[in-house]
Amino acid sequence: MGKNPGKTRPSAVATGIDRKPLYNEDAERGMLGCILLDSTKVLDFCVEKQIVPESFYIPAHQTIFQIAQNMSLENRPVDALTLADRLQTTGQLEEIGGAVYLDQLLHSVPTAAHAEYYIDIVRQNHLLRSIVNCARSAESECYNTEESADQLLGKVEQSFFDLSEHRHGSLRMWSDIVKSTMVTIDHILNAKTGISGIPTGYIDLDDKLMGLHRGDLIILAARPSMGKTSLAMNIAENIAMGNTSDGIVRPVGIFSLEMSQEQLVMRMLCSRAGISSHSLAKGFITPSDHAQLAQAADALTKAPIYLDDTSGLDILELRARARRMKKKYGIELFIIDYLQLLHAKDRRNDGRQQEIASISGSLKGMAKELNVPALVLSQLNRAPELRGEGKPRLADLRESGAIEQDADVVCLLRRPSRYEDKDKSENTEPYERGLSILEIAKQRNGPIGEIKFYFEETLTRFSDYQEDIHEALYAPSETEP
């Protein structure tokens, strides 16, 4: 008889008189036996099921699987003889129980037909041990961390979610992907809107982007006071109230790291009611204005908008909150205002540029993980002012070039009248002063170009720019001298 291979119990296994080790030795032996019988087929199953050496509980089995996997990658035949020879070469043959133990594994199963059954048992037990590991790690950090409970909860949620992602994997049959894509195409054709994503409520923007697409990271960048928060909130309102080409009401989640909930709601109420927030702040509103505000409040109350105004969020905590929000409310669009106010504690010592790079990558991961578009606001550096023209470029994205790399879409917002000298600005027609330009500077799956908006600054409201209409609206009357 061969030597009994070592069975040192890994730390992931729970201890206690009422707890059995989380493994099945017969399944592990059967799985290795199947590999020795039909290595090509069974090792392919292992790859699909994401089996790794640590999936085995018994150390000797980990070694055998690792060597078999290495030989397969080298296009070497794997059977009891070749495996024993390789283990002899690496000095591990006696450690696993000798050639006799490999022979025992070979004869532990009559056929490789049940390999998937054994693989699933091994995988399930490995997942259970991983859950125990995560729980133990969480317990240890609770007693030893200097982080807040909320931050720690975000990390723990992420670690358990990573286990879930690993469990599901990403492999899909090509035929299933093609069928799913055809369903999307049929939806586009039936809708007859030319929009494959979530419409924003703006005709020219939807025409250029074809809507906001699930899994996309969309960056809306501008210098301060250009209206990026206003545009994002207008889009949120349109989508949450069904003021779009398809008329569908969709839940929207907003993370406002700069403005409070009350400030944002006040801005949205005034915008919808057509009342200047400045006048309201001073108390200069008429009874008619008050009635309009009440009507706007009634409409906005019904909108499925969910707002979190926690400041100084760590990116892991934001992702955890977004995950919970998505699960509870079915969020179809996330808006984050704005990127540079987020933190990444694990990269804080690497410099701000690396920290921002980590944050942008994590935001892209969040969009893909939750299968929703993420509209993320971002600051630009001072380069547009220094150039004198006010027109931003991709290179002006503040603190990191990684933002451009991670983003699927980058939109740069500017207001030309902001950069005119005072004398010229005073002589500019009102409709021209309201001109805002959104440049689609990057679009991974579509064209780039510029879109015009009309921005009513006192109402913080963007609308589609129609030059003839706005000219007529602000043209002097015929009775004027």
C-alpha cells in the first residue's frame, strides 16, 4: 500500500466538536481519478468551473492537481505514469503518497463519465471554506481595524460579492449571446426610436449617444459653474419621470458628495416650476409661483429618485451602497457627483493620481457589475482658462489620464459666453449667452462631435437648442424703438 498523503487541515475549515471539516475526500479522489482517465476532457471541465488547486482540501490532492494542470498547459499527456514521472522530477512523489497512491486514484472510479458530479462537490466545499474565511477575516477586522463600521461593512460586502462573481463566472454559449443580441435588435426595431440604450430626454444627445448603455461609464466633465450638476439632474428628472422618447419611468440613484439633499431638491423644484432659486432664497415669489412650486413638488414626489448625500465616501463603500440600492429599488441609472470627492483608502499612500485611477477603474467595474450606466461628473483642471479659449480637451481631465481610459463615453461641457470679455458679453444676444456646448470627446461605440444646448442659468435648466426658436423668443418686438 502507498503512503497515506498528508491531510493538514487548512485554516478555512471551521473547528469545534459539532463541526465536520468542509470537504469530501471521496469526491476529491474521484475527480483526480477522472483526470487520470481522461485528462483533456476533465481538465476542460475544471477550467469552466473555475477549479484551482485550493479547491481541494487535502494538500496532496492540491499538488497532484497543480502538476496535472501544468502538464496540460504544456501540451503533455497526463496519466498515472507521466504524472508520477513529473512528480518524481519535482521531488514531490513521496510527498503525495508515491506512485501507488496515483494508481489507487486511477482505480477509484471506473469511468470519467461522472466527472462533473465530483467537480461540483469539490467546488461547493471550496466555496463553503471561502465563506468561512471571509467571515473569519471580517470578525478579525471588527476587533482590530481603525476604519469605521460603515467602511468595514463595504469591504466585507465586496469580499462576499467577489465570491459570488467567482461562483457565477462569465462563460456563456456563443449561441446564447447571439440570441440575446437579436432580442436587443428586435427591441430597437420595434421601438423605432433609433435608441438602443436609456434615452436621456434630449433629442440631439440621444441621437449622438443612442441612449445611455448598461455597463457604460459615462464621464461628464467641466470647469466649475458650467452647469454639469444641472445637466445631470435634468437627465435624472427626465428618466425618473418618463420625460423621454419611450415614456418609460426608470428608477435613478444619485450620490451627491458635494451638495446636500435639500440643496439638490430645492434646485430641482425651482427648475421644474420655472422659478429662480435666487428669488426664492430671498422670499421674492408670488402666490402664483408658490402654486407652481406645489405642483412641481407633487410631481417630483412620485419620481423614483433615490438620493445619498454622504460626503467623503470611500469607493468601496459607494459600491456597497450602490449594490444595496440596486437590489432594493431596481436602479437603472446611477449618477455620482463628483469623482474627485471620492477616496480609495487602499491607494491613499500611492499619490492622488494613482488613487483617482483606482477610483475610475472601480466605477467602471461597478457599472459592469450592476449592469447599469454610471454617469459620473468630473472636474477639469485650469488648462482651458490658461489657453484663453475655454474649450476643454480630454487631457484636461483632472488628476488622472486613467479616467479617459476607463470611460466608455467622455462629455466635455462648456459655455462660450463665460470666456468672452465683459464688453462683448454685454452685447451678446440673450439666446447666445445661454448657449452651452457638450462635446462628445470620446465614445467607444459611436461617433464623436458637439451638441448644442440652451441653458437657462436662473432656472438651472437645459433644453434642446433650436436657434430659430430661441432667436424668435428673444427678438425685440416690432413696437420697440
